[in-house]
Amino acid sequence: MIKAENIAVMNFERALRGMRNPLESWDQSDSKYVSGKFVIGEKDLEVALKLVKAGSDHSKFMRQIFVSMDITAPMSWWWDFDTYKIATTKNSTSRMHKLGTRLLELKDFSIDDEDGETNITPLRLYVLEDINRRIKEYQQLKGTDSKAAAKLWRDIVFDLPQNYNFLSTWTGSYENLGNVYHARKLHKQREFRDFCKIIETLPYSGLITVRKEAA
């Protein structure tokens, strides 16, 4: 599973003004605020799409359209998503501070199959039960044998399955998301395909999804 919440997209106005700096064509901008919301005009959108299609050398303004969202996804997805960690930041929920403070539940893991249906296998139930058994033991040892507790905690961390979910507040740009979208929209891992659908719902997502022209 993957979900994105508390999504915010920022800085369209300044990014598009900077887009027009090379030709000093600010007077041709037709974007404006309507009822307090910034609306990109047809002329500005046409220029923006043309620059995106021309490639990253011409579409630097995309790096100035900022995105922030809370993403919940399994560790297996985060590992691959970090491939696109250029000028991005994320603050994650912490295994260091929180793992071991409570027993885990099935909802702490991605247990859906390729079709998005819940798939609770005997192995997954066994793993959950085994980890929780060790968490209980860890909680008992913390106050009596710190060395044994530290060893057990390390074992718990190392034995967490890849479908353990992390929540991170991620901040990046439209350029980052464009790289993700074009590389991963047909990826074998369903979480990437679903994330690309989330990208398609962002304001003016056409700037992200438009294909670059062949060199």
C-alpha cells in the first residue's frame, strides 16, 4: 500500500516569473490570482510545457515548484524512491525511538497483493507474532538488562520484513516527481504505479507527465 496526505504545492508564481527571465518576457505573462488562488495562464502554460519538453537544461523552473506531502509506504518502496534523492528532504517516523514501544499490528505492514486485495498469509501472521514476542521480551529487559535489551532490539530491527510501513514528510520539486513519473509509471512494484497516479492529481500535473522531446 501507499498513500499520500497533507499535500501542498508551492511557488508557482515565482517559478514562472523566473522561467521568463532569460528572454525578459515578464510582460507577456498571463497568470494571475483568482479568488486568492494562483491560476496559470494559457501563454505561461504554453511556454512552460515547451521548456519541459526541451529537457532539464531548459526547464530549471521545475526545480522551483516545491511539493510537500506525508507518504506512508513500505520499506521496499522507500529504498527505491531514495534513488531520486536530489535536493529533497524527508523526516521519517523513527524505528530508533518508537520500535519496541508497542506491539505491532497488521495495519503496520503492507499486506495487499498486486490487485490491492488484503493478503494475510500464515507466514505473515507468524512473523508478526514472532516480532511481538520479542518486543514483549525487550520491554521486560529494558529495566533489568540493558545490554541484552540492546541486542534483542537490534535483532528485531534486522528481522523487520520489507513490507513494514514508514510515514515520512517528504519535500521535493516538480522536477523530482517528473523523474519518478517517467521512470516508474509502469514499474513492477504496484506502489510506484499508484504513486504515479497520485502525481497525476497534483495541480498542473501536465508539467510533470508531459514527455520530453527526443534529442
